[in-house]
Amino acid sequence: MSVVSVSSVPFSLGRLGLIAGNTFLEAVRQKLFGFLLFLSVGLVASAQFFREFNFGSSELKFIADFGFGALVFFGSALTIATTAQLFFSEIENRTALTLLAKPIWRAEFIFGKLLGVFAVIGIFCALTVGLLIALLWQRESQLMRFDPEAFAGGRIIQYGDLLIVGTLQWIKFGVLAAIVLLVASFSNTNLFTVVMGFFVLVICHLQYLASDAWRHVDSVIGALAVRLLGVVFPNFQLFNLADSIGQGAGIDGALALRVAAYGFFYIGVIGGLAVYSFRHREI
Amino acid sequence: MSSPVAAISIQGLIKDFAITLRGVKLRAVDTLNLEVAEGQVYGLLGPNGSGKSTTIKIILGLLGPTHGEVKVFGVPSGRVEARCKVGYLPEAPYFYRYLSGRELVRFYARVCGVKKPTLKARVDEVIDWVGLSGAAERRVGTYSKGMLQRIGLAQALVHDPKLIVLDEPTAGVDPVGSAEMCELIRKLKNQGKTVLITSHLLAQIEDVCDRVAILDRGRLMIEGAVGDLVGKRDRQALIVDPLPPEDLAALKVWLEERGHHLNAVEQPRARLDQVFLDHVARR
Amino acid sequence: MKFNVTAFRPARTGLGVLAGLGLAGLASQPLERAAWTEVRASQPALALDSIKDALGQGITVGLLGGFRAIAADFFWLRTNSLWEDTDLPGTQTSIKIVTAIDPRPLTFWLNGSRMIAYDMPHWRIARAGGYDATPTVVQRRFDEEQAQVAIAYLQGAFAFHPDHPLLTLEIGNIYLNRLKDLENAARYYLQATKHPDAPFYAARIYAELLRKMNRPAEAYAFLKELHPKLDPENPFAQAPVVLERIRALEADLQIPPSLHYLPAQAKKATEALTQ
């Protein structure tokens, strides 16, 4: 056999990309991805049903709300289930044993998984938001012909904002995927990880209440606990800009950038903590 | 001449698994000292739960030692660089089922950092070497157990490691597959590779190993060259054509006149696996 | 009792993770605070106390969790279903729940008030035995009561949409169409016209109301002031229609032709001719 030249870069983006690519391939071949994508697309498409109510231009708000509702609901479910499944399939099928016995860092493994899931969720978001935009555009064009006065100021829906909201939701799912990986890094079962993922999702959505309420808690220990809750969990409400769509007020670009930076900061930090927790895990 | 660095050096290795917080622990490996010289085929034997797999996982950096030191070519096993020179075939390997054999080997080659110019040739070479050229485009999910072992060996060898760790490479494989695996191990030895092998099939180990160590409940019971351990130095066997009774009696007298004793007269038996191999066509 | 140190590694790691999350939370606070203040400003406070009993625990958590828009949509669909069943208390309660959940969309306020002001009096009359069996006085009382409920409901909307011309116009419409109170209708129409985003028709209807109240001189003055401000290129401004009405009022008021209102372009042409 010939002797080959083997590169041994300490931390390689190439290896990270390979693991991410493999994770992506595995995820899109899972039935769950197709199923949730089908449900989400189905729900967005079922917005046609609002025509029955003759809401006029308000119908667009309903279509947008239901579209983003489907994105948030099924996107969260897909993120939690896929991340946990892809992690535990490596552990339970012992492919992690073969992979981690290679000269790769555990950080490459964790961030590779995270990147792979992020790509899958990106496809999901792009398809759902793409369909939503197409539906809204087509329906708005029809309504403009029926009731031009309601659209005297031009189109009501700001389509750039739809893209911004879709992107921010994608980043939020990235944070959620990092959280699920963090839980998976010490959890023994897929089920526990999924349940914890949903639990943390709810906490992160209600985090702002803890941030607001701790000053009003009477006992010192209670206030400290509530304060801790507010500090430890990221604020998912920050990503909730979809309500502004179709109501005249556009989304502030600088605000969207700040929220995106906040999301990426947490993806990095929580991903790093998942590596920290996973580094001594016995495979 | 400087003393060569051992392929594997294990000094005072102890591995405890915590069972409860109250101090109850399971000692999987107990003060193990081993040296595997470069170029040897080394057998690690022992019943289930004797600590073989734990030792292998520590060598591969998949587990950390509780006490003691494990080095691979002089590098502590927990470091990623230690795995650059190691190829690993896990017991009953499971690979990404949706990849073809070639894609799988290519994936691991890239993970190990095999450089692009040599990648294709190297992948083709190892696939051919393990005799899977005809099935390289098939999905791994359709492979038989023996083929999985061979593709597993291909992924373990693709980055041309100096040390190959084979965990139960013939477990669950039919005698033809086992014999082929033994043949491949001999070829590796001829190439100057160091092979660490665990197996329950002691006869096969005996055939291919230079040295063996026997573990029981985490402790090293015996270690040495195979010939030294299994050979009876105070006995000799003469294999002759069938003798008529009168010739046999004469031989016995002749031996006794010279102070020797004929201990046993037996019919030599062929090994059953050899009979099997002689009658079953190799794939 | 002897403790196993290695058994505590998960606990140590857990504490390390918590500490890391805490530090991340503190480090990200400047970024979060600035963004959150802005996001929060677009989300009116939830008046949960008024609707808590009507919602399940799950929906309450959903609302707190940021799913207000979609929850309000669901309740609006439910309102429509109750409306189809002419369930007066149910519809009225549901309308109020919708805007308590999400007061931002105007459509809820406008359509909700229309159900209250225009549909519910019919339901009450039908329940009282129909138009033939219900005395006119009772019918009028139903109209007035429902109109008052609707107006009070719309007044509540100003807390979230201060001075919004469509809300002002809606109140004017209720005075006009349900209560036949031209005086109050005109008052609200005039108020709406003062808003820069008021629809063009508000001013036209205000002038028409003045005319109907036998105040053609006021209507004429109002339209003369309005016309030059209308963009002739904008089809919704309907400048020619306004000019027609000015001419009609000039005829009604018997204004001599020499004193007729001249649009800006015509004025310029006339001036050029006289020079």
C-alpha cells in the first residue's frame, strides 16, 4: 500500500463542514423532516380558507399570522426533534465511536452537528417563508384588483420584512438547536432531551417575565431565583417581530441586526458550553 | 541505536466508573501495565466484562483514565494527535446506512485529513484491498455482516495508520469471512503495521498473534508470546504414516531402551473450520 | 461516609454550564436591553386580568409566550362562528377578548364595532318577535343601546391607536347610520378630516352632512378650502367630483358667476386673459 500524506490541522473548518454535511444529509433523509415540512407547507397553503370569511385586505394579516405560526410551531418541533435524533442516532448506533476515534476534536463534532441542523432548519424556513411570500403576493395582487382604494398607498405587505422575520426565526431555531445539543451532551436518552428541549423553549419564551418580575418579588431568595432565571436563559421574545407585518409599521433594520447578533452570540456560547459538557462524555 | 517508541504503552492504568454518589464504583481496569511494540500483532483476550473494550476506548481517547498513563507512539492517548496514526474497527460496526461503501470510506478519509490529490486513489486502493470493489457503489445498509467488517477495515486503513485497533473483528462473521479477516491481518503484519486485536475466537487469535495478554475483571492475568504460552516445551509430537501394531510396539521398545516414554498415540484431526473452508467456495 | 469524587463530575460540569449561561446572559444584556426596549414598545401590555377566565391556562401561556397575533386570529374566527349563530352575548364577549389579546390590528376594532352596532340590534329585534311585532320605540332603544356599546368599544381603541382617523370615522358612521344623529356624525367626520392619513371620502361626506343639515354655506366654504389641496392626479382624491359639488352648492346658494370658485389653473388662465 502507498503511504499517503495526512494533514493534521488542529481545528479544521473542513472537518467541521464534513460532519455538518453528513448531518444535513442524514436529517433530510429522515421521514420526520418531510412530514413536518409537509404539515407546515400544508398549513400555510390552507390560508386559502380565509377567503371564505371575506375579510378584505385584513385577510393578508391572517395569512401572514398563520404562515408564521406554522413556521414557529413546526420549526420548533423540527429543531428539537431533529437535533436530538441526529445526536442520539450517532451515540446509539455507535457511529460516534468510529467518528470520534478519528483525529477530530469534540468541538468539531458538536459544531458540525449544530451547523448541519442549522442548514436543515434553514431549508425548512426558506421553503415555508418562500411559499408564504408567494401566497401573500398572489392574494394581495387579487385583492388590489378587487378593492384598489384599500391599497391606495401601494402594497400593504412589506415583503422584505417577511424575509427578515423568517431569517430571525431561523437564527432563533439555531439557538434552540444549540440548547438541545447542550442538553443532549449530558443526557442519556433521546426522550429526555426532547422533553427538556420543549421545556426550555417555553422558558425562553417567558424569560422576559422573569427579567421584569424579579424586582417585585418580596423574598430575597425568590428574587434571586427569578433574577437567575432571567439571566441564564436567552430571551426568545426578542425574535418575535412577525406581528408587525401587515400593520403598517415596518421592521427597523438596525433592530433586526441587533437581534441577529444576539442570536449568533448565544449560538456560539451555548454551542461552546455543549462542547465543554461533551468533552468528558464517555462514548 | 535509540530505543524505539512502543506503539502502545500502558502504565498503571486504572479506570473506575462511578455508580452512585456514595462512593460505589465499578473498577473496569485495575492497574494495567502493557507495552505493544511496533510491528506486532497483539491479542487482548478475556471474558466479557474483563476490561478489553474499556482499555481500547482509553487507547483511542474515547474514555479518559482514572489513573495511570496511556501513550500511543509516545503521545498521550487523550490528545487528538495520538489518533492521527491509529485506525479503528469497532465491534459490530454500524455506519451511515444511506452512504455507499465508497462514499463512506471517502467521508472517513476526508475526516482523517487525507489530502485531495491522493484521496480518490487512496479510497479505491483500500476498497480494492479489502475486496469490496464490486460492491463499492452499493449502499452500506444493504451490506452483509462480513462486508460491513471489511468496509469497516477499509475506513480504518484509509489514512494509512501505523496502529490498527480491531475490536472483535470476527464476531458474528461466518468462517469464510473470519478466515478472510485473518488473512488481511497477516497482510497488515507483513506491511509492518502494528495490530491490536480483541477476540473471543481464541483459535484465530492464536493463528495470527505474536503476543497476547489475558485480562480478567480488569486485571492482567498473563502476558507473553503466543508460542511461549501455548507450546509444551517438555513434550514433542511426531506425525508419521499409519503404523501397523507390530511396528508401533517396536517403536515403543526402541524409545524405552533409550530412556524415553511414549505418552500418547492419537489420530491427528483436521480443524473443523479448515474442513468448512475446504468445502465452501470463497466469495 | 466516603464520597466518590468522579461521581461529582457531572454536577461540576452542570455548575460550569450554568455559570457560563449566567455570564453569557450578563454579557449580552446591553445588546438585549436595547433591542428588547424597542420590541416591547411594539407590543402593548396584555390586559390578562379581564380575559383570564375566558381563556384556558394553555392559551394564557401561549399569549405570554408571544403568540398573541395567532391567538387573536383564532378568537376572531371563533367570533365569526358565534356571529353566524347570532349568539349576542357570546359574540360580544368574544369581540372584546380578541382586542384584549391583540389590540394592534384595526380590523378587529372596526369589524367588531360593526357587529355590535349594526347586526346585534337586528338579533334583538328578531328575538323580541321581529320587526312587525316589536314597537318602534323598542327597536329604537335596541339601536341606541347597541350603538352606545359599539362607541364605547371604539373609544377604548384610541388607547392603542391615538386619533386614528378610521376609528373616528367609524364612530361618525355609527352616529350617522345607526342613530341618524347628523350633528354628532359631522363632528366625528370633521375630526377625522383633520388627520393627515384620513381617507379622501371623509371630507366629501362631511360636506354632504353639512348640506343635509341645511348648512350649505358652511359646506361650500369647506369644499372651496378642500379642493385646492386635492391632487388632480390621484384618482382616489376625486377632485372633479368635489368641483361638481362646489358647483351644485353655488347653484343652491345662488352665487353670481363672477364670484364662483375658480380652481387654481382656471384662475391663472383668467388672470392671463384679463391682463
